[in-house]
Amino acid sequence: MSAAQPRRGLLIILSSPSGAGKSTLSRRLLASDSNVRFSISATTRDPRVGEVEGEHYYFTGRGEFEAMAAADQMLEHAEVFGNLYGTPRAPVERAISLGQDVLFDVDWQGGQQIRNSSLRDAVVTIFILPPSIAELEARLRARAQDSDEVVAGRMAKSRDEISHWAEYDYVLVNRDLDACEADLRAIIAAERLRRDRRPELLGIVNALNREFEERMA
Ligand SMILES: Nc1ncnc2c1ncn2[C@@H]1O[C@H](COP(=O)(O)OP(=O)(O)OP(=O)(O)O)[C@@H](O)[C@H]1O
Ligand SMILES: Nc1nc2c(ncn2[C@@H]2O[C@H](COP(=O)(O)O)[C@@H](O)[C@H]2O)c(=O)[nH]1
């Protein structure tokens, strides 16, 4: 890696139907990997019990949210389950320019928008499947943070979210949490290696091409 080109962080995107385990996996990863930081989204949804402003989300009104989006301050934004959610752009750009990897918990619409953004070269997308629909519902109910009506709404949307699985680079099944976390770490380790080796590989390929040209001269 040359001094003129500092290593850029990865954008690691996690998507899944609601309740498959993105937040749980994110918490585990963030607790043990100091080079990953979480992208704190803005949302118009009401805070759940225990959710902290600026830690879990930036809780905003619709007007404020729409003004940020109109000012191009969001890397992506979408309506999910009747609320607006979006990723503030500046913290992500700052973190990756410092070489930190950024973890996103976003729905398929957010995943698509980030994958199509100017940062696409550094994006790694991972979709988390539940082992079954019955288990997905059981997890949403066991989390005990949403009303029956909200759980029903999220279950109704889960098929649509799952239909986007093949758009992702990697797909994991979160049956056993420890095993799924291990797979997630393995993906991140491999993607870091791929990014870190790229400058060296480009140098080697350039040298090989020069050699071809010398032989043809
Ligand atoms: N492998 C697992 N086995 C059993 N329970 C799990 C597993 N993974 C997560 N859970 C539990 O399932 C519930 C939902 O998980 P979590 O909140 O992480 O889902 P999520 O995908 O982030 O949902 P949302 O999209 O609604 O934010 C939590 O109570 C969590 O403890
Ligand atoms: N497109 C985006 N989706 C987001 C963002 N932040 C969260 N989400 C997704 O919303 C649902 C519901 O989240 P919850 O916290 O209300 O359970 C879930 O699928 C998240 O992945 C975002 O910034 N952009």
C-alpha cells in the first residue's frame, strides 16, 4: 500500500427479514472487532424501550428527515414498515477514509442504493435468512418489543424482503447464532484480505504486462 493511497474501509451491509438476527449479529461483531463501526441510521419510527438516541438510531420527525434527504445528506433512504429510515452520509465517508470498516443494518432497498452508490467498490453485501418462517415469528415475539399488529405487519413483509436474497454477495442462515457469527467473521476476514492484496496484485499484473511489451518489441 502506498502512502499516497491510504487503505479505505469496507462498507459491510447486513439485510434480512425483520427478526432474523441482524442487530444481534451486529452487536456481537462490534463488541469484538474494534475496526468495525456501526452506521447509525436516522428514522421516523418511535424509539423502543431501551433504545438510545445517537446509539441505536437518530430519531427524527418526518420534516427533518425529508429535509436531510433533499439536501443529499443521506447515502440511502427508504420507507420500511411505514416509517422512513436512512443512512447519514458524512459519518460513513469519514470512517472509510480513515480505513475503518462500517457495518450497515438496512433493508433490501438500502442495500441496493448503497451497492449502486459512488462507494460501490468497497461494498460487501450479506443477506441473513432465518431457518424457518415459524422461527422468524417466534423470534419477533420473543423479542417482545413490538405490538402484535407490528409483528403481523413485519411478518407480512418478510416474503418480499427474502425475495431479494440473490442480489447479495453472501447469504447466511442464522440457525445457530455462534456458527452464523463465525461465518460472518470469516467473510469479513476474506474481504479485508482481498482489499489489502489488491495493490500488490495490480503491481504484479502491471509488471507482467510490461514484460509482454518488452518481449514483443
Ligand atoms: N440464532 C438465533 N437463535 C435464537 N434466537 C436468535 C438468534 N439470532 C437472533 N435471535 C433473537 O431473535 C430476536 C430478533 O433478533 P434481532 O433483533 O437481532 O433481529 P433483526 O434482524 O435485527 O430485526 P429487525 O430487522 O426488526 O431490527 C432477538 O430476540 C434475538 O435475541
Ligand atoms: N433502508 C434502510 N433500512 C433501514 C435503515 N435502518 C434500519 N433499516 C431497516 O428497517 C427495518 C426495521 O428496523 P427496526 O429497527 O425498526 O426493527 C430493518 O429491516 C432494518 O434493517 C436504514 O438506514 N436504511
